[in-house]
Amino acid sequence: MPEIKARYSDEDLQEFKEIILKKITRAEEDLALLQSAYKNDANNGTDDTSPTFKSFDEGSDTMAKEANVQLAIRQEKFLRDLNNALMRIENKTYGICRVTKKLIQKERLKLVPHATLSIEAKRKQ
């Protein structure tokens, strides 16, 4: 049976940190887009020039805003999870499963860098 490493090497942690920092940059850009969409920052004031189907448009605008707010909330949670992952890198506990205390597979962390559970622990949930 292969020996279980206590933690990832500093080189591995640095690689994960770079992946996470890229994801944070992208997530912040996406969040800014979502927020500007539901805050109507991009509105050029042409709403009143086209009165046809106004109530229908207002309803769909409201639904779109609500959807964007929900997406923004999810994006904020994603950013929080990524920042928590950075903290785990700093204190060298990154990549250790909360349940099994074993290392989470590198492939999983590259795809889901904020993961705190191994596949094994996730399946047991």
C-alpha cells in the first residue's frame, strides 16, 4: 500500500496557488459583469423610447435581474472558497481532505482547486 504523504510540497502548493489566483481574477471579472447587469449600469436610457410590450419587458427584466443576483451570490461564494483555499496554501494544509485527512488527488484539485473533500469522502456524503 503506498505511503500517504502528510502534505503537498511547496512546489505543488505554488502551482495550486497560481491556478487559484487565475481563477480569482476570472471570478472577480465575472462578478463585476453580473453586478453591472443587475444594477443597470449599462442602461443607455432608451427604455422610454419603445413603449410597446412595456409590462412584458419589465417582467422579463425583473426575472433577468433576479437570475443575475442569484449568479452573483454563487460567484461571491466561489470567490470566498477560493480565498479560503489560498489561506490553506499559506498555512500548508491545502489539499488535505477534511474527512479522511488524506491528500486529495492532484487531478481533482486542478479541476476544483477549492475542494476540501476527497472523492472518497464526497461519495460517502
